[in-house]
Amino acid sequence: MLSSSDFASASWALVILVDHPSEGQKEVPLRVSGDLHIGGLMLKLVEKINIAQDWSDFALWWEQKHCWLLKTHWTLDKCGVQADAKLLFTPQHKLLQLRLPNMKTVRLRVSFSAVVFKAVSDICKTLNIRRPEELSLLKPSGDYFKKKKKKDKNNKEPATKDILNLESSPTISGSPVSPGLYSKTMTPTYDPVNGTPASSTMTWFSDSPLAEQNCSILAFSQPPQSPEALADMYQCRSLMDKAKLNTGWLDSSRSLMEQGIQEDEQLLLRFKYYTFFDLNPKYDAVRINQLYEQARWAIVLEEIDCTEEEMLIFAALQYHISKLSSSAEIQDFTNESEVDEVEAALSNLEVTLEGGKADNALEDITDIPKLADNLKLFRPKKLILKAFKQYWFVFKDTSIAYFKNKELEQGEPIDKLNLRGCEVVPDVHVAGRKFGIKLLIPVADGMNEVYLRCDHEHQYAQWMAACILASKGKTMADSSYQPEVLNILSFLRMKNRNSTSSVASSIENIDMNPECFVSPRCAKKHKSKQLAARILEAHQNVAQMSLVEAKLRFIQAWQSLPEFGLTYYLVRFKGIKKDDILGVSYNRLIRIDAATGIPITTWRFTNMKQWNVNWEIRQVAIEFDQNVSIAFTCLSADCKIVHEYIGGYIFLSTRSKDQNETLDEDLFHKLTGGQE
């Protein structure tokens, strides 16, 4: 039998700091032994505090080890907790300020103990954003809010007025989030014009803070910023500067607390992965609007490059969206009845079974289409002027062959270009009737540059769509070919300038500040009236679009830009003495010359065999087909961020419409977490 003195020698004193919301922090001494489990320790602590309240959200945080003690069945000995351990008994859910893509700040309670992937999922449920795996949290660089703070000093109104408070978030106490978008049995009906829940289904959102705010605050775009505010935010960015923008992404496999995030700190909620799956105007009002806003700011602040012609199209769409958003008519709920998706699928099946032709007829997949036409070609060489020469081109499967003329098509081609894995860049100026395609084709020692020139927009749309699909390893038999052709044609038509006298006469009467819709650099090039005239001219091509259609068209136009979806990092490749830029996209990695911005080599994810990280030297190593392997260290950010980007894109490529909306979180962490 043990005496009381033996028992006393086996126990020891442990001081725990309690983070009490009303009384502040205070130390509570306890007598504990190594075989006491974490759950028992918390129970003992609550009994010692002796305050009647709900302690279910509290957990222990270990300061020195920088980790949560969440495995309540583990003993203190197993956790390694000894008398010198600094433990904090604190709520797991804390307030956090999130700056959304539309520059609106929301304050809500977020789990500081769950991994960021799970925390973002809960945030998106609260904000009614589907597909949370596409978003993440970004910690801005130190100077991000500096200019804003200077402005706030001169502003007499309190800064908190602009913050949307969602503190009564249902994720606080761990209660299930309102079904809303996530209910499979009670999918709410949405207004077809503005995408907000129709009044009859608003009750389903009653326990969500957004219901009280009418759920449309985040679904409608903000009024455009003044030119002065834009000029204040604008920075001329080099590739190096763009690489710095991506240094602050939080690690999805660790909690906010583990990454040093403080309570009520301000973070950015952004679309991190540029693969927007299943965008549906019926359910995605908030998601589409926030995507539009992220695209709008990327264009206006020149975080992505575009031509002046494209800038005016974006400006016209912004002006149109701004006009519709401020008009009261579109906010009225319509009673337009929509055909249920199941009914539509059943009727389509019925037509097919009866031997009729359904709307979405399947193409004959045994017959792979080909394109054959006269195009002009130019292959750059040193000290040679840019001179295009006409050849007869045949596009079949994923390659282009060209011949001296049509009659020689059955013979041996002059050359055959395999487009799988190539970069396809539009080289278009509609007003100047220039329809070009720039191809960067990967070869062993870099990239071969080839320019094609088409005669008219229809020919360009067909060949451009075929090149885009071929670069992804798809042929023209793929169902996405025709939509891609139509998408390119519609974008070209938007660029088409229809100058009429009616535009000129309406400028005097129009209430427009054109500098709000273009980048400050573009605004400096033109006088205000001249800029307004050109925006109104482009607006004629989009004036008939509905609000959601205009936002989707803006997103599509953004996706068609050559630089779209590229996230840049400064890296040093193994065996190379100078620094390069690594561009990470949804389907490829690109090595870019840091000085010139010219792509050197492209590697496709489809050719990737494996990738891993040497955590000791922080080096990412990747193996591709045909015995190609690369290794690099990341200089502008932690290598875990780049590793997570690659794994994240591969994870997102596994999604399909057949799946329900529950994600395989374990697979995500396997692909992105590394073996640290």
C-alpha cells in the first residue's frame, strides 16, 4: 500500500493560465501527476475555477511547444507535459477579421485549433460560398494596410463602421451550420437574376448571420473606388513584386494559433486555386460576385497583364455591372419558374430513349475532326525581321503539320509541331485585324517559339480553341471544343469597336467617372472624355447582358488572359547559379527568366511521376516522364507553400460532378502536407 507521502512525491505542481473572457487572464495552480489525462486535467481546472459557465469550447494551448493538447485521452506523461510547461486554457473559437475579395471586411468567430483547411470550410459555410477548397487565408505583407491606415487618420468616422459583424456565427459552439447550400434534401431556390435565396427559402438561412443581413451584402458588387483611392493602392509590379504577393499563404495543415495568428487579426480570404469548379448562377451568387471582385482588382491594380483593348472591355463590363448593381429593379425577386434539374435530365433521357435527338447530342467519338487551311507562319531567329510566310496547315489529334501547299498534303510535311504541354498565347488586335497565335513548344533545351497568323476571327477562334485543347492533351473531338470556339468568338466581338455618333452625344449626359474602371497607368494615357467615349463604345457590345451573365463573362475574359492562374515564386534551381521565377498553374509548372520574363521551360502535371520535399535543406524535387527530374529551393517563400500548391491542384483535379460536396480531407493532407 502507498502512503500519502509516497503519493505526494509522485505528484507535482502545475500552473495554468486561464484566459477568461470577463475576468481577463489569471493563474490557477494545480497538483497533478503524470498519469492524469488531458480531459481529467481540464475537469480538475474547471472545478478549481468554480465559475458556472459553458466551458465546452475551451482547450489547452502549450506555449513552448506551440501546439494544442486536443487528444483528451492522452496522459500528461505521453504528451511530455512537466512542471515547467506554460499552458493556457483558452477558447478555441476566437474573433478574426477577414478582408474579402470585394474589399469588404467581415468579423466572425473562427476555430483557432482546427487546421486552416477545416477553418476555411467553416468560414465559407457561414458566408454561403460553395467549393471552399478553392479558397484559403493569406497573411498580407507588412505594408498592405499602411496606406489605408494613413487614410483612416484623416477620416472622422470610426474604422469599425465598414466591418460587417457576423459574431453570432453558428460555428462558435460547434452546432451544425444551417443546411442552406449544403443540404441535399432541401436545396433552396435562388432568384435567377441576382442569385440570392428567394423569400420562401430565406427561413432556411434563419440561423445564419447572413440571413439577418439579407444575404445579399456579399452577393452584390461594391461601388467603384475613386481614382484617388485606386492611385493610392496601385503599385507598378515587376515579376519579383508579384512573387512577393504569394509569400503569406497560410499552411492548410496547421491551425491559425500554430501559425502565430492573433485574435482579431486581419487576414485576406482569397481564391487560391484557379480552378473554379461547377460555377452555378442558381446557387453561387456570393461565390460568383467574390470571384468577379478578385478578378476586377487583379485587372485594375495590374496584378495580371492585359492589353489596352482588353482593359477597355473589362472597363465596359465593370461599368455595366456597376449600373445594374446600383439599380433598384434587379433587386426585386422574380417569380420566374425554373425547370427542376432532375426533370430536365429525365426529359432529356426520355427523348434519347425514344430515338430523338437530345439538346446535348454526343459527338461521334470515333471520328476525330481535323482542321486544314492556309495560315501564315513565322519562326523567330536572330537578326531576322518578323516576316510571315504562307503554308498549308493540317491540325489533327494534338499536333500541327504544315506543307508548302495543299497539293502536297499526302506527302511528308515540312515540320510537325506536337502541341501537348505547350504554352498558347493570343496575339490579337481586333481593330487592326490582327489575329495571331503564339506557341511556346517545350523541347529538351527550353522552348521553341512559333507564331501563326489567321485571316479572320472565325478561323482564329477554331485554331485557337484547337491549340488550347491540344496543349492540355485533348483533341477537337472533346465536348469542350465548340464551347471554347464560341467563347473566343464572343470575346472578340466584345473587343469589336462599333463607333457611332450616338455614343459621342451620350457622353455629355452620362454620369461616369471612367478612371474608376481602368488601371491608373491606363487612365494617365487618355483624357477623361476620350476614355469615357471608348468605354461606352465597348459597352454597346455588353449592354444587353444580365448582372450574373456580365459577371460570368468578366470571369471568362479574365480566364482567357495569357497570365491567368499563374502564381509566381522566386526559386533557385539545382545546378543553376542564378535565380529564376517559378510559375505554378493548375496544370503545369513554368520556369521563367527573372530578368526578361520569358518562359524557359514548361513541365505538365500530367507527366509528373512523383514529387517530394527534402525538409532538411528545404528543397522540392520532382520527377517527370522520360527521365526528366528537377529540384529547386524557394527563396521568396517557404517551400511548403509551393509544395502545397502543387498537391492542391492535383487534389482539385480529382473532383467530379458525380461526387457529393463532401471532400476527402485526408487525401488533401496526404497530397499537400508532405512528410515533415
